[in-house]
Amino acid sequence: MKMRWVVGLIVWAVVSTGVVRAQESQAPLTLEESIKIATQKSLTLNIATQGVAGSEFRRKEAITSFLPTWAGNYSWNRSNQPILLGVSQGVLVTGGGSTPSKDIFNFNTSLNQPVFTGGLNSANYRFAKLGVDLSKAGVETAKLDLVLQVTVGYFTILRAEKFLAVAEQQVKNFEAQLEVTKAFFDVGIVPKNDVLQAEVQLANAKQNQVKAGNDLAAAKASFNTLLVREVNTPFEVVDILAYKAFPLSFEQSLEEAIQLRPEIKAAQLNIDQAKENVKIARSGFFPTVNLTAGYTRSSDDLDLSGGGNFNNQWQVGASASFTLWNWGKTAFQVGENKVKVSQAEDSKTQLVLSITLAVKDDYLNMLAAEKNIGTAEKAVEQAEENMRMFEERYRYQVATQTDVLIAVTLVAQARTNYYGALSDFNVAKAQLERDMGKMYP
């Protein structure tokens, strides 16, 4: 008895856990949750993020140019005549003292420390550091684009759901009208033609319903792909298709865009990199100075011990190298990079103008959609009242079948226009926020 009770408890726990998980999996997605999933799984965003890691490696690589380099070499040489190694006042000599050998093993190591490079190493490091910031700006741009895509996809689903609901309601209205018409025909009040007309309109409405359902399925499939999920993953979304006024003026929106847009930051970073390239090219006008140190050991033994037959040498020194004449190559490189600075500055100016125009277009589109919402909402009220009146008049045979069918169609069209205007407004607002550089709605 006790065993059965324990087994039953385990089964209840497993079933309850499964029910809870099923309920959790069926919880409607919010826009914020959708954005979070997309940013975590997006391959495009991951590629951009990896670019930051690559740029960071290049920055670290540039640091090594300031540090000393240590090199070593081990070699073996065989001669046709035996050689005796010895040291006389620091000079390598050959001749008696030990057994001569045809095999000589050499080891040498050297240390080189850059002291002055004409600003080359510093400019290279700053260029690489700017590259890290540039990669981060690329990540911000990719994230902005992804957020916009998710937001548009989200409202596309809501729009499709509303259109499907309108189509379903239109089918119900035509079905109700067909029932009334059939009843009137059965008692001889209306001709057969009215019944046929109602049936044709109902068939057309059902076709529209099928199309609306297919559009919704396509929108969800596209959204699943955007969230990097299996294309047929079932889900629902929270209905946020509503009007919420945008709080900023055009001037305020443009000011935020100039401050926040990562593309503008990237344009300035391109200018700064171009200036560093000028310094890199200009370093060719200056000498390079290095400190050096070296050690050499030669022996007729593989392990370089050599017994009495070996030689040691060490040296330290400094060197300076300078290009005396290269036919103006360095000057031409400097001139070319100065031109690139000018081009980068013009590109930034052009970008700011383009962003200004984009924000203006977005703002106007949002205002137009905002006005259409009020007009469409009023049209829905008028169309619904018009349908109600014609349906009532038809029951008393003071209106025709055509009047009722047209009224039902007008209601569906008015509701479609209203939900379309709401969707257009929210999408236009999302586009404006993206062009302003806002990361999340």
C-alpha cells in the first residue's frame, strides 16, 4: 500500500512538472523577450561580436612592438678539413691544443629593443585601439538593425492576427446574412438571386479568410527564423497593437540621433584612424634607433660543451638606420593618407546629412500614420452603424440585399484600415527609434 502511494506521488510530480513546462512553453512572447532571444542567438550579431575579439587581438599585437625581441639560432656545419677551435684574446683561432673536428656546432642568441621609431609603433598601437572601438560600433549597429527587424516582425504578426480576425468576422456576418436571406426566400419574400448573391459573397470572404491565415503563418515562420528557431515552432505574442504618442519633437529626435548613432561614432573613428595612418607614413622621415645584445658559442660537441675545443663571444651595441633617399616615396605616402583623412571627414558629413533626412522621413511617416489612426477609427464606428442600420432595414424589406452586403464589406475594410494604420504607426515609430540610435523600444 505504501509503495503504491509513493509511486502515485512520483507520477503526480512528473505529470505536474510536464503541465507546468507546457504552460511555460505556451506563454505568449513579449516584444522584449523576443528581442532578448534574437540578440542571444543571432548569427549576424555573433559575427560582429567576434570581430571585436579579433580587433582586441590586433591591439595586443601592436603592444608587442614596444617590447624587446629575443631570437636564437642553433646550427651544425661540417668541413672537409678538421678544425680546432680556440680563443686567443677573444679571437677565434684554429690549430693545436685539442683534437680537431670536422663537425662544428654553433649557438647564438640576440636581444633587440626598439628605442625610437619615429612614432611608428605608437601610431600603430593607436590605430589598432581605434579598430577595437570601430568593431564595437559595428556591434551596436548590428544590434540596432536586429532590434528593428524583430520589432517589425512582431507588429507584422499582430497585424496579420487582426486581419485574420476581421476576415473571420466578415465570414460570420455573411453567414448570418445568408441565413436571413434563405429564410426570406423560403417564404417567398426575396428571389433566388439574393440567396446566390449572399453565397458568392460568403465564398469570397472564406477565400480571404484562408489568405489571412496563410499570411499569419508566413509571418510567424519568418519570425521564428529571425529568432533562430525551428520554422514551425508554435507561439503566441502579447497584443500591444495600440496607439501611444511619441513624446519627442523632430528637433529632439534629430539631436538624439546625432548623439547616439553608432554609425556617426564609426565615421569619426575612421577619421581618427586615417590621421594615425598619416603619422605611420610620416615615421619614414625619421631614423630608427635600437639597442642590441648578443651571445655566441661554438663547439665541436652537440651539447656545445666542447671540452677544450670551444669559443664564447658576447656583444652589446646600439644602431640607428635612416633612409637617405627613396625618390619621395615617404612624402607620397604621407600625401595619400592626408587625402584619405579629407575623404573620411567628407564621408562623415555626408552621413550626418543622410541621417538627418532619414529621421525627417521617419518622423513624417509616423505623423501620417498617426493621423490615419483617428480617421480610420472614426470610419469603423460609421461603418458598423451603417451595417447595423441596413441589416435592420433589410429585415423589414426597406433595404436591398446588395445594400447589406456592401455594408458588411465596408465594415471589414474599415477595420482592416484601422489595424493597418495602427501597425504602420508602430512600425514607423520603431524605424524612427532605430534611426535615432535607440537600442530598445
